[in-house]
Amino acid sequence: MRKGILMSLEQELKEFKIEIEKIKTRNKRVEADKAWETSKTRTAFIAAVTFVLVFVFLNFSGGERPLLNALIAVVGYWISTESYGILKNWWLKKRR
């Protein structure tokens, strides 16, 4: 009887270890996703693509000053991404 209980406990311990490893793996993936979401590389890439697309669109559609207007769009995007952290911290403090 006692041997059966020990075997059952050992099996539960193995299952817990497997679950913990799954959680650790998931946490690493979530941390990597979060790091990408807040990275300067991502922000710069989106800004560059936005600039090119807006510039090309304005150039072909006959918009005035396509270079300046594309730059304004990118600066607006950059300001919004850089101020996100400040706004989030302010909101969290106010919520508490």
C-alpha cells in the first residue's frame, strides 16, 4: 500500500515538473514577444515603411510636398509610440 502511494506521488511530481517546464517555455515566449513589441527596431521599421508608403502614395496622387507630409506622418507615429510608456505609467498610477 505504501509503495503504491509513493509511486503515485512520484508520478504527480513528474507531472508537476512537466507543467512547470511548459509554463517556463510559455513565459520565455511571452517575454520575447513583449520585448519585440517595445523594441526600437520594431518602431524604426514601422516608421520607415510608413514613410515610404505615404511618400509613394502622395507622390503618385499628386499631393503637395509628399516628402514633408510623409515625414509629418512618421513623426506623429514616433511621438505616439514614445509617449505610450509615459501615458501608461500615468494611467496605472491614477488607477491605483
